[in-house]
Amino acid sequence: MASSHLAPNYAPLPVVLAQGKGSWVTDVKGKTYFDALAGYSALNFGHLNPELIATAKQQLDTLTLTSRAFDNNLLDPFSDALCELAGTEMMLPMNSGAEAVETALKAMRRWGHLVRGVEPEEGIIIVADGNFHGRTLAIISFSTDPVAHDGYGPFAPGFRIVPYGDLAAFEAALTPEVVGVLIEPIQGEAGVIIPPDDYLPGVQKLCNEHNVLLTLDEIQSGLGRTGKTFARELTGTEPDLMCLGKALGGGIMPVSAVTGRADVLDLFTAGTHGSTFGGNPLACAIGLKVCEILESGVWQKAATELGVGFSERLQGFVDEGLLIAQRSVGLWAGIDLDPRCGSGRQLCETLMERGVLAKDTHGLTVRLAPPLTTSTEDLDWMLDRLEESLRQFVC
């Protein structure tokens, strides 16, 4: 399975996948697994979603790339559909989630300089402890995860880290040179960390009072995962900018975007920001179809309804002592193991043997994010395998 020519920046489970459909994948030996990770929420609509695959195939026969040196016939329809879905005024298309975050960082600093009048080298952006926004050098400059951060210095300046979920600490950090805030409404990589209900509304209120831009990173939490189109809807928070990605590409190709206030995004003028592949026709076709799929509300409702039993079952494992904690919203959960019993990686290996693929994070936590298209029967099957595995870990 390992290749001497492949850089070892991942330590995948010992499985080589060759096919997928819906919530299931098959390895090169013919063994089938339930995909409880869904590409970190990039596969919200399942593997080989028929609508998305048909859209991609049709576009592959038509036009795939023009570069932004020219317009294409799907760019405006995609931007209109995404802004309609998000309730925003303008969008800027990119490719990866990290590119969307970098774009938002640049937009906030540009606004801070051109509108707020903060000197170009003095604008500060507040971020949260435990954040994960990508792997670029600027982004890892404010990461508090040693694995992502250490060994890559010197780092980009201009960021201030505050405890996640602590509104008082956030307010104390709002000095005059702060131009923006970048935060996840729910921290995914950290283990599905859900802040207090008053946290995001409180952050928004303070940002408004101090004339500071609020950017929410909805790359993992958005597009139906929590039972809402965007996790911000759970608390009624209205950010100035929002970063989207992962499921926006339908599990087919990288598609991302920043969407939000026109008076912020239109500060980008010709040549000040760009991307060769951002907004390409194939990406636009897929993203447009994703917006249409979400507009129906079917998959948000599915995540909400499936999430009720999902959460109850996980909490039952906690009550029985099989887990020390669980945090869940919609069809998304982080579960914590007792450190005396084993690691998250060991649990994932045990699950794999039983036909379930999941991913550990930060040692003792395992993330669960099945496709929103999962049936009740398949979800119950996965939870049964999880229970069997957890009982093996009782100490």
C-alpha cells in the first residue's frame, strides 16, 4: 500500500479504496465499508451523487476552464445562486478551503486599511485557540496545534489568539488596531467543539460595536451538515463574510468561495487578487447544482431528523461509560475516549475491521460525519459497529 515515491504527510488507515456509492466505499480487495467521515464533510451528498455526477459529466463535454481572463456562462448563475442561498450580496470563487480563508484574511486587511484607515502593517485579526482553517503558511502562523505549526517559522504576524467560547477574553482583545475576526461557528478539527449559545451572537455584537469585520469559516460546518444550511443559523449570527468549501464541490473537485458584504469584497480590483482555476466552468456547474440541491431543504431536514437518534445513541454510550463525552449537532459528532482504555487511532482501526471508516483527532477524539444521504438503517448499522468496538475498549 505504501509508496516510496509518496511524501509521508498522512498516516492513513491500512485500507486502499477503489469504489464508492452513497455512504459506502469498497477497497481493492472487495471489502465494503461505511464511510463515517465523508471526506471531512466534502461528501455531504454521498459518493457519486447521481445529480452531481450527471452535472459534472455534462459540463466535461462542454467547457472546463477559461481562466478569469474571460467570463464563462456559468459564473454569474453560480454567484447568484450562492448569494441567494447564503443571503449575501457578493461572492468571490476560489478552489480549496484554505484559499477561501486566505481570501477572507486579505479582504479584512484590505478593508481595514482602505475603509478603517488602519496602517497596512498594523491591522490585527483575532482568531481562536484550537482553530483549524487550513495548511498555508499564513494560516498555520496562528495555529495552536503543534503538529500543524511547529517547524515552519518564521511566521506571518498580525494575528491575536483568544480562547474559543470565551466572550470576555474576546472583548478584551478588541483593541483599536483589530480589523477582523476569523472564527469557526463549530470547531471541526478540534473535535466538533460547540461554543455556548450566546458566544457567536456576542461576538457579532462586539464586532458591530467596534467596527470590526466578522468572518465565519463554514467550510466544514456549512452546507447542511448541522441540520441548517449554515451553522450560523443555529444562533442567528450574521457575519460580514463567510468562507465555504468542501461540500460546495460535491465531493467531485475543489470548489470554494468567500461570500458576504459587497462593500468589502468589491474592494478587490482587477489584479489585486485572483486564481487561475477559481470560478472555472466545471466548478461553477457543480457548485450551482449543490446550491439547487440545498435550496430544497431536503438534506438539512435529513441531518436534523437523523441527528436526533444519532445524538441520543451517542449520549447513551456516554451514560453507560463507553465514552467520556460526546458533542453532536445534526449529523456531526466528536466522541472522546477514556485515555486509560485506548486512543482514537486504535478505535478507528477497530472500526475499520468491522467495516466502518472514521478519523481520529488530537489523540483521544474520533469524528463522525456520515453523508447526509445516509439511511436510518445504515446509520443504525454504523452505530451498532461503534458500540461493539467501544465495548472492546472498556477498561
